[in-house]
Amino acid sequence: MSIASKPTAIIHGKIILSDQILEGKTLLIADGKIKAIDQIDSINKNEYDCVDARQKFITPGLIDLHIHGCLHHTFNEADESAFQTILSKTLSCGVTTLQPTLVSAAIPQLCRSLDFIATWKKAQTIGMSQITGAYLESPYISPAANGAIPASTLRIPDDGSIEELLEIPDALSMLMIAPELPGAINSIKKITAKGIIAALGHSMAIEKEIIPAIDAGASHVTHLWSAMSSVVRHGPWRQPGLLEVALTNPSLTAEIIADNRHLPPTLMKLAVQSKKGSLCAVSDALNGAGLPEGSHFTVGDQIYEVADGVGMVPDRSCFAGSTTLLNREIPVLIEKVGLSIPDAIRMVTEIPSRIIHIDQETGSIKSGLSADLVIFNDDFTPVRVFQKGITVYSVN
Ligand SMILES: [Zn+2]
């Protein structure tokens, strides 16, 4: 890690803004913030530390809202070396900020994990991905849509346990809940009253069970198509499920796992076209991420395998999280979904920053925002990563 003594000028890069790619300009950084984008000739090179981007892409630091872990470790572990392993690996992939995601477990274990996250968040320094509060894939989900979440941990929201989780100060940033469960609507009111985002997911709800949840403040939907209801017929009448409500309701932001495994390109295109600027891509990476094909990893007492570039349950009947870290989803969004480079980058930077309300701090290349930046090769492997204007990772 090099400490910036004077302002930095990144020259000769392709600067990816929200709506265009700028070439032949210089990106100026001072006091940890993005200062300006300038004509290359107008800077006095003696006043700046110059970084030559060699015609590579310069993007905002990536933001992964849904990631459980990698390299055999998860955020459930509440362990310093586990966090260091995960957050160093994600930083080397260009992820400067992430929402550590907990998979449902027994309440005392979740409380311990949330306490650990709150403590880590306060003490964190640059040099690893910065964490926001936790995203809890909670116990309050439908047993018919638990996916890879251990069924033994499931609960209903009105059994008094959610209060214990919500009481831990400064720990949660997002909590996922199935709106059809007893007490869910009241719980969503409590969640949002605490400033925590209520996300809907792992749910078999039909539209009339979902609308009250939105009215109560739910604003996000977890991994579209994965573990959620879609249209069913009750007699002759079609009832939209969570999927169709998520795709059409402008009050809801949403996420897709764009690993080209969980969703084929046509479904990713449908999501992008339906949700426009309110859809982000997430890794949903589990502890199998970063491991070679054929490796085994465990979630609770379940053993899963890395197979065909994704986590699989043993009978291969469903996926068990992804093994793709966020930077590897950018080529999928460009090549398979057909997005422009700026639109693909927005889905892993600006849009997630807006979903969790940190867009005034990070997520775009705009003057005044934190200089969290990545210089990427054409295939979106990082060459250099900056946090607050300081180089925290570089190749060679
Ligand atoms: Zn999930």
C-alpha cells in the first residue's frame, strides 16, 4: 500500500462514467476524493503523483450487495482471519465496498455474527473491501423456497426473535423476509423504522400478500428468479408472484446473480429491460468462490460442490450460491446481456450504491466522492485498486 503524499493524476485511461467513456482526459484525486476530470495538458506533472493507466478502463470501485464469502470462509464465521481472507480476496477483484451477507442460522449464532460485523465496521481501515452493515438472508423465509438455506433454522417473524436481531446496534443494513409469513408485515414496519432496508425473497407469496409488504416499507427484492414465486393459477385466475411484482413495481429495487449460471441471458435481459436503473448485479458468492472445480464446501451441515462454475447441492437439483466474484460478472453483462460498458459498470457500482443509500460517498466517478477506483484490463481483471485515493492493490 502506498501513501499518497501529493494529489494523484491518473493519465491515459478510459474513464467510465455513467453514460459515456472518456478518453484523453486525466482523473485528478486529492485528499482521498475525486477532484476533477481535466484536459491532460492542463496539469503540472510535478504537482501530482502520476499513474499511467495505459489505455485501460478506469471504473468506480465495485460494490457487491450480496456476498457470503469465498475461499472456504463466510461472514457467518465471526472470525478475524476469515474476514481478512474474504475481504482481501474481494478487494483484489476490484470490490471496494460490500454488504457482508449472513445465511440463516440459530438466533444466538446470528447475534454473534451481527455483533462481530458491527465491531469490524467501526474499526475497519482501507486495504480490504469496506463493509457496510450486514445483509441477513434471515430465518423468516418460506420452507417451500429455502434453496440452500438450512431448513432447520427457519422461523416465523412473530415468534419474538426478530427483535433480538434488530436490537444489535449498527449491525444490519438489509434484512430479507418472506411477506406471506405470520407477522411479516408488522416486522417489515419495525425493520424499516430502524433505517434497515427490508428485502423480499425466498418467498412463495402471491401479489395480494406482497402489496401490503411494499406499503409497509419493503423496497428491495433478493436474487430475481432464485427461490421465489412466479405466476400461479387459482381456478381460472392468474395470480402474479413475487417475480412479476418485482419486475413491474417501481417501488422495488432488485438484484440478479449475473454469473451466467443462475440465469440464462434471456432472463437477465428481461430483468434489465423491466427494472432499468433499479437493478444491480450481485455475486451471491458462497465459500466455494475462488476454489477449483470439484472442490467441496459446507454451509451449516450441508456439503456443496463447485461444479460447472457454480455451487451445487449434492443431487445437482439446485444451485447453492455462486462461485463467481463480482468483476467476473461484468463480461457476462456486456457479452451475454448486451449492455454497453457504462451500463454494465453501473449495475455493479452506481446502482448498488443508490440501493443502500451510499451514493453520496462512493459508487460513481464524480467530483467530491471517495476516490474508490479500479484500473481494469479489457477482460475486467484489476490492475490497480484505489480506496480513498490510495493504491491498495496492484499487479506487479
Ligand atoms: Zn438466497
